[in-house]
Amino acid sequence: MSRIEILAPAGSPESLRAAAACGADAVYLGIDVLNARRNAANFTRENLAETVQYCHIRGLKVYLTLNIILLEQELPTLVEVARAACDAGVDAAIVQDLGAAALLRRCCPGLRLNASTQMAVHNPEGAHRLEQLGFSRVVLARECSRQEIEQIVRATSLEVEVFVHGALCMCVSGQCYLSSVLGQRSGNRGLCAQPCRLGFETRASSHALSLKDMSLIERIGELESLGVRSVKIEGRMKRPEYVAAAVTACRDALEGRPIDLEGLQSVFSRSGFTDGYYTGIRDLDMFGIRGKEDVTAAAGVLGRLETLYTDPRRQVQKVGIGLDFSMQAGGPSVLSVADCDGNTVRVEGESPQAALNKPTSPERAEASLSKTGGTPYRVERVSCAIGPGLMLPAAAINALRREALSRLDGLRGRTRTVPFDPSGIELPAAPEAAIPPVPALRVRLNRKEQLSEPLWREAGLVTLPVPELVALFRAGQVPEPLVDRLCAGLPHILFEGQDTLRSQLAELREYGVRHAGAGNLGSLEIASGCGFVLHGEAFFNAANSETVAALARMGLADLELSFELSLDAARRLRHPLPLGLTAYGRLPLMTVRNCPVRVSAGCRRCGEGENFVTDRKGNRLYASCAYGMTELYNPVPLYMGDRLDELRGLGFYTLRFTTEDAVECQRVLDGYRTGDAYPGKFTRGLLYKTIL
């Protein structure tokens, strides 16, 4: 089995050269559109083939990032980019959007798909669903522990990739809406403004949403032993010296050499590094900011780190070659070169002469043939067959070597196109679901205490978290007419406890519950095996017709669209199943595994009312915990009670109740009955805005 892959970020041509020179095995890069680092220098469709050729000559694979949520009008651009990627011969595409994945599977099934960490796959069930969708690799959520990584590796046939170094978002990737809600700059679309790095206060921290960078470089050997196939360095927005330092550190760790962690920390860190998610020690020590001392530390190491990729003598030569040299009387000199990937070239040069003084010895020939500095080639074997009494000038041998390696470059860099079939782009038109004259009302509650008779009589579907629903039945508090309207709300993030969840779902089926709501591939996989009518939640981030169709094929009965989608865009989507939007509620801004309230005040104080994080303006982001995860909510609710007519064209709308008590829930419901204006501060969310 080959060694674990070191995967480096290439946000610019300079960073790409740094990754290649320092021994990366693969790079991930984006072009000017459809990638999650749209502010990086990036590459272009025009130079993509040249970039892939450069990498393949040097023994690097190229993974193209198409890892954003796509809007409807961007689907034709995806097709154009897919064609360019296939023509260039990229080794894989990194994808977040389920619709994009489905489209790529149809028009270029030979293109490998890597599931982006933005898909928030974090358990074996999610990985199993990816297998069914035709993915080759899963990039796990960064919040996974060692034990969870091992469990997923053992449970899936997919290649498993994990982040080994770089920035940690506070939120599980793909589940953060903070930047888009505050300023329309969506992290799910590559334009996150990083508001989490600003001041948010808890009892013990003034930057309660800012984590240190992660570093598991010292654990690469351990990750390899677990069966992880690739370790990924974050940092497409960072400078080439950072890339050089991180790749070198990974290579040193893998080959058992001392690691320059001090230089790595100096070039970029936020108050040092953390491995808290990997070890399961999720405490206050994981939090950190980039202070003045972090910035000034870089100045002292940049020059030294630059030599890692600019000094030819330090360049890592990844491509092993063997050379066979023959020099016999009466014929041309011949050099054959074979590389580690099975490519071979044969070149002929000058004919040898009779030696007047010193004949060319095998040792002298080998010395000339082994001068491969400045090339990607590492000489592993030289065989010389030289006739007696013959001489060939060193310059002629050198020319032979240069010609052979140049031809080898040509073989290694030849474009290996991926077949692209445009006929696979269009799906047969599916019948569209009927749109009711008035959208149906649904509610989603956090706690069973929020449920009241007026609420459940008005709502066509009432969703409660699975444990709350089980408790409601066990307490005998479920009126018979309500049973058919109840929906078991599965957690969209579930790192552990899958067996308990399955047991609870089986119990709910016995009580007569027929509906289940899921917002992640893992929870969808669990619910699919339990016989429920499946309802898709907004956490799937569905924002285009291809994604809607893909989820419909997975068995969903209906789908709540992304929190980030505008009302106008939602109404324009093709709808093979009923579509809806959230029309009330404190929108979830983040789903986090290291609760900032818990590590600061403790769970007891949280239960007593200290369950919030405060921003710079004094607004409170309330926290709610379940299944070992915490959701942080927007300080003010989304409200559409006075604009219900504008929701026409949808199948349903959802009122999401989070921090409200039963009286407040009833008051909101009354507002939607009468069309009243909201009595306090509120927002329209992104329903009338277009995310960037």
C-alpha cells in the first residue's frame, strides 16, 4: 500500500510551486468561479490544462475545488467548468453541492468525486450514503475525534481524507450562516467575511467564537495506521512560505525527521495550535485569536522558509527513475529512462570514439547521468554498459540526459482527458408537484413544552427532536388526532449515539409516528432504514433544481430549501416534490461541537439562563444543546406574518420555535393568522436578498 498522501493548498501559482518543490503528493486548487476561496488568486479555465501538466510532470495529483452551493443560474457555468476540467485531465473534483455531484456523474462519470468537508459528513452513515452517490473519497468534518475517524475508515470503502493542519472554523463546515445573515457573504459560497473572529463575549472569553488553528502533523503516522489515505493542509488564502513550511513539516513527520513546529507556528497561528477535536478534549484551551505577537513572529522566518522552495538544492525530487546507458563501438550512445509510473523513453546520442588517454568509465558516466538537480527526477538506479577503450565527452552524456528527461517530461505531462458527454446534462422532465393555493403551515419545536393545542391544530406537520417526542409519548401527552401530524426531527449533526437514535425511532414507529425530518446525509441514511415518510430540512442547503431532484431521488417527500435562498429564487426552482422555506424563527447561525457557553460558564449556569454569547453591540446569540452539539441562534427572529401572500408559489412554510415558551409560540401563531406586524425587532433574513 502506498504511503499516506500529503495534500497541499494552491491558492496561487507561487503556492503551487512551493507545494511541488517541498514534496506534496497532491494539490487542491480553484479557478475563478465556483470555489470556496473566491478571494484567493486562483487559476483560470484557460491555464488549467497547463497547470495540470506542470503538476503531473512533478508527480502531483490535481483536485479541482467546485465546493460551493450553486444557485440556479450557475448550473450552466458548472457544465462549462466540468468540460474544462475533463479536457485538462484533473484527477478529481471536490464537491459540496449534491446537485453539482449528480450533474457531474451524468456528464462525466469518469471524473472522480471527492466529497468536500462542506458536506459535513462525520459518521459512517453519511459515508455510506456517499458510496451510493458515486463518490470516491470523503473529506471528513474537522470535528471528528481519533475514534470517530477510525470508525468511519473501517465502515466505508471510500478513501478517507482528514485535515491535518490549518484554520478551524467554529462551526461545522457547511452549517454556518453567520456571514451570510450578517452581510450576504456566504461561507457556503466561498465569500465568508469571518465575523466569528471578531469580539463575542462569554464569562471567560472576549473572542468566544474564534478557535486556534489545528495541527495534527505530529500524528500523521497514527493517522496512516488508522487507514486514512490523505492528510490535507488548509490554507489557500495563505502565502507560499506557509505552504512550504506545512508541506515540509508533514514530509518530515512521515519520514521520521524532526519537525520544525516553531517555524510553522511563526509563519501563521492563532495563539498556537490545538488538537482538541482529535483528542476529544474540547475545552477553553482550544480558543485563540491572531494577536500582534503572532503577526510579528512571521517576519523572522519568511526568508528562511522561502528557501524551502526557491533553492534548487532543497527541492524534493518525487519522481524516481532508473537509467540504462549503453556505449559500444560502431554505434550511437543510447540512454533509456524509466520512471516510477511506468513511462519509458529511449534516446540516441553521439557515437563514442577510441580513447586516446582515459576511456569513459562507468563511474564517470554515472556521475554525469545523475546530475538531475532542478528537475523532479530522483535517480534510483544507473546501469552502464560501456565497451572497452571508448570515450564520450561528458558534455555529450549530459546532452543525452537532458534530452531523455525532456522527453520524459512530455510523457508525464501529456493530457489524460476525461470523457465528457453533453447528452447527460439534461434529465428527462419530471412531473412537477402541485402547488397549493395557500402554502401549508408547519412548525418545528425545540422542546415539548412549546406544544399547545391551537398550534398543533393549525399545523399540518409538527416536528420535535426525537428525544422530546419520545418523552411526550412516554408521558402520555399526545392527543390521538396529533399522532399522524407528528414528525421525528433527527439531528443534522450526530457524531455518536446512532444506535440510541435508531432505538428511539423504532419506539416512535410503534407509537404510530410516520414522519421523520433529516438535514444531513447521515441522518437521512438512518431514517431511510426505519420506514418513515422523509422530509428534507434546510440544512441540506438546497438552492438549485439539480439538488432538489437529487434529494427527491433519495426518497424525500418534500424539502425545505436553504436558509440562504431568496424567496424569488425559491419560487423559480423546478419542483418534483413540494418545496418550502422557513418563514419564522431565530435562524441557526452556527452548529458547534465545542460549546462556548459550556467551556466558559458550565452547563449548570447555561440551564439557569446564562445560555448566550454576546456580540460587540450587546446582542445575544442564544445557545441550545442536543446530541453533544450546540446551535447558536440569530438575536432577532425572521418574521413573515405580515407578508404571507408573498409566500404563494411554495408548498409550505415553517415556523421554527427555539427560545420561545408556549405563550410566545401562541402569540407568533396568532400573528400569522391575522397578518399582524411583529411587535419587536425582527428580520426578513435573506428572503429578499441574493447571497454573494
